[in-house]
Amino acid sequence: MPEVTIQIGGRGFQVACQEGEESYLYAAAKLLDDEAQVLSDQIGRMPESRMLLMAGLMLADKSAATEERIRALETQLAEREAEIEQLRNAPPPQPERVEVAVVPPMVTDTLAELAARAESLAAAIEEKSKS
């Protein structure tokens, strides 16, 4: 079982850990050291047990806030997944009815006849204007 020296609040501590866990121990010690440094900057020198206690409490507070946020996000995710599932299982929407006006053939015939008369009148006027 390897022993490593970690630095927290400017003080060295010998700690044993499982083989291969050294990097995790160093990362955890860095988190604790960061909190201890904040305390040291704000309060100054204090007994190591008090420094470790306060730094640990600060980390626990951050951890609790993070867990609360995770629970809220998990609840939100479950709601979204339920909504998606509900939409997947919903019946397809009814087809939209679109009505298109149909022009009766009688109207188109009448319009064609009027157009032919108008062209005939235009041709007649053109002939008279040439003579």
C-alpha cells in the first residue's frame, strides 16, 4: 500500500492509499487544499484540526448543493422523457382539411366567350382605325 505526502493548507500529511489510487488522492487533496487556502487567506493561521474541519465542511456544503442540483436536473430530465414518450404514443394529428374553390365549367365557358367577343371587338376597332 503506497504512502503519499499531500499538502493541505501549507502542511504536509502522510496518507496511505490503494495501489493505483494515488492520482485520485492527489485530486481530492487539491480540492481540500483549495478550501483550506481560502480559509487561510480570510482568517489567517489556525490549528490544523480546525482548518481541516472548516475546509471539509465547506467541501461538504458544495457537495450537498451539487447533489441538490443533480436531483433537480434528474427530475427535469424525467419530466422531459415522460413528455417525449407521451408525444411518441399520441395518435397522429387529424389531417387538415383544405377546401379549394372549384370554378364551374359554365363560368369558364362564359369567360372564354367574353374573351373571344372582346378580341373580336378589338380587331374590328383596329380595322376601322386603319381605314
